[in-house]
Amino acid sequence: MVNRRTGAISFELSLATEDPTTFEVIKRGWKKKDRCAVCRWELFESIEDATHGTGYTNGREWLCSECYDKFWERPDFISGSYSDLT
């Protein structure tokens, strides 16, 4: 979903039926390559390698699965490994 006025992205598909003048469904809209916000690993749609097309997003920034597991699911990853930094 894309807000026609602001360009904001949402994954809530019901917005298109609730307010079609504001929101537009972009089918197969992810054609570009993005990078993980932490490690800069390339994310893109791929039939051959599904791991490159798997990640987590807030609608603007992406995290690859590995960084998500390390930094979001395990918030103590840095402090446990490098306690002198925190």
C-alpha cells in the first residue's frame, strides 16, 4: 500500500478498500534492491535464492533475517558479547 499524498508505505491491505482515494495497492511493487540497515546485505526479489528476498521492514528501512535475529530478537547480543562497550 502506498499513500498517494505522502508516499508512506503500509502492509495493511484493508486501507485500499477503506480509503481508495488516499491509498493505492501496488501489486508486485518491490522491484528494486534494498540493503539491510545494519550490515548492508543486499535484499531483492529472487526465485533462485529466497534468503535475499526475506527480511523485516518498518516500511522504509530493512533488516536481513540474520541481523533481525541478532539485534531484535536478542537485544543483549552486543552487551553480552562486548560488555565493556555498554
